[in-house]
Amino acid sequence: MNSGITALQKEFGASIAALAGALAAGHEELFLSELDALMERREKQLFGELRKLATGLQTALLRFSIDSRLVDLAEKGIPDARHRLDHVIKLTDEAAHRTMDLVERSGPLAERTAARAGELVATWQRFRARSIAVDDFRRMIQAMDAFLEATRVDMEKVRGNLAEVLLAQGYQDLSGQIIRGVMQLVGELESALSELLRLSAGSSARRNEASRTDVRRGLGPLVPGIEHGAAVSGQQDVDALLSGLGM
Amino acid sequence: MSKDMKFLVVDDFSTMRRIIKNLLNDLGYANVAEADDGTTALPMLQAGNFDFLVTDWNMPGMPGLDLLKAVRADARLAKLPVLMLTAEAKREQIIEAAQAGVNGYVIKPFTAETLKEKINKILQARAA
């Protein structure tokens, strides 16, 4: 005899016996009231089961939606984030090299100017002391002409290089925007995982709607290899698009 | 337009604000103020006599597009020249900015030459 039938005997045995007794004795009222009590008990059980089923279904649906969000994050979000961070490395690498190239190009120009000025100082001091020979004076004038012209050219180059160094720092803005995007993704991943944990722990969880990147708020810089839809590839494209609009 | 023109540069990254400010200084514009998003920029524009607005798009608080719309909606600021300087590169965004009344659109990363060219173009169109 299995435990199921034992439980049923225990639960319904008394009622059935009472029912059978009432029927045999022809006690109609007793029979009907016993029957009602039996049916009521059965209905309660049925509703309890239904409630459990509904809760289970709800949990399954919730878990499914979190699972599909996690799958989406794992299949698309995470590789995208890796790609974005790779691009940040590339941006910082390029900016660092560009800056160092410009510094390396400017250093010798400044050194050359300082060295030439140093060469002129000795003769210039003799000239100031009025103890310079005429030939030396002529040579000094020629050297001075050459020095002034060379300094003008060299320092203009240095000035240009410094402006380029400044512009190269724009990587901080671009990479910062990309990193912010990755941080948002990490936040989404975190909330999906913690919801899943809460669900496994049996407590009810409400799904937070992942904040959608909004065109109005801005999407951040383009990252090569990541789908952005119809986008321009540079200033020329922007100009062409705007002139097409009559600007 | 003279070199005394008053610029407002709006960008949430202080490095980018410094870059733009330096480039404007190189172009001879010494009067440059800064704001870190539309929410701080709008009261500054409404309070001070600015002649030119250079703004980023993607900023916390009020984004650049909303700032542009707010400027165009304000009768006293409606004619202010606005140059968008942003990494936002979707065609629909550029079209939206144009429809909102932007005067120029420069995409990041940009060159000093492009910035100069767009500012001059806007000022020439104003003078005409």
C-alpha cells in the first residue's frame, strides 16, 4: 500500500464512512451536509493548486524575460562593450603617440633656437662693450638676420605643434563618452543578475525597464564595427547632408 | 562682427571646453565663458549678452538639442548663432538639429581649421 492511498484514506475515510452510514440509515439531511462538506474541502484544495500553478507560471514568465535580457546582454551587449573598450584603448594610444610625436618634433626646434641665441650672446656682449672689430660686427649682423628669420619659422612651427597637442586631448571627451555607455551596460547586467537572484530566492521581483538609449539625449561617438544605423562618417558627410537641406 | 564677441562654450567634459576655449582664443576671441550642460547654460544665455553659442549634444541634465530648442523658443535669444560641436553622427540627428535651427554642425573629432571655417561661415551669413 503506497503512502498516497494512506493519505487519502486518512483524509477522506471518516467522511466516506459517515456518508455511507447516513445513506444506509436513510438519514438524508446528514448525508447531504456531509457531501457538501466533502465537496467544499475538495474545492479549496483545487483552488490552492490553481493558485500555486498561476504563481509558478508568473515566476516562469518573469524568469524568461530576465533570461532573454541576459541572453541579449551576453550575446550582443558584452561583445559590443569589449569592442567599445578596445576602441578606447585605440583612441588613447593614438592621442598619446600624437602628443609625443609633436613634443619630439618641437623639442629640437626650441633647442636649436636656444643654441643659436647662445652663439650670438658672446659677440653681442662685445658689441655692447664697444669692443667689436668691424668684420666681426658685419658677421654678427648677418648671423642676427639669419637667427631672427630661423627663430620666427621655428617658433611658428612650435606654436602650431602646441595647438595640435591641445586638440589631441579631445580623446578624453570621446573615450569618456564611450566608457559611460559601457558603464550603463554593466549597470543593466547588474540589475538583471540581481533580479534573477531575487527570483531564485523566491521573493517577488519587479522587472526594471532597461533604460533605452535615446536619440534625443545623444548616443555618444561612433565606434567602428558597431552598428549605429544611418550615420555620417565625417565632417564632409555632415556638410553634404546639411547643404542638401539647404544650409 | 568684432573679436570682442562673447562666446558660450557648453560641454560636459572640461577637457573639451578647454580645447574649444583655447582654439577660440587662437582665433582671436578672448571673451569665452563655459557651462557644463544646457541647464546651466540657458540662464547664463538669458542673463548675459552672448553673441555666439558652441554646444555639445550628449550631456547629462539638458542635452544640446534641448538647449538649442530652448534658445530658439526664447524671443530674446532666437537669433543667437548656434554651432553644434558633437560626436553625435546619426543622419536623423543632424537633420533634427538642422530643423531645430542650428547654424552649423561640426563632428568630433574635429580640426582647428574646421572650427574656424564654420564660425566664419556663420558670421558671414549673419553679416550678409
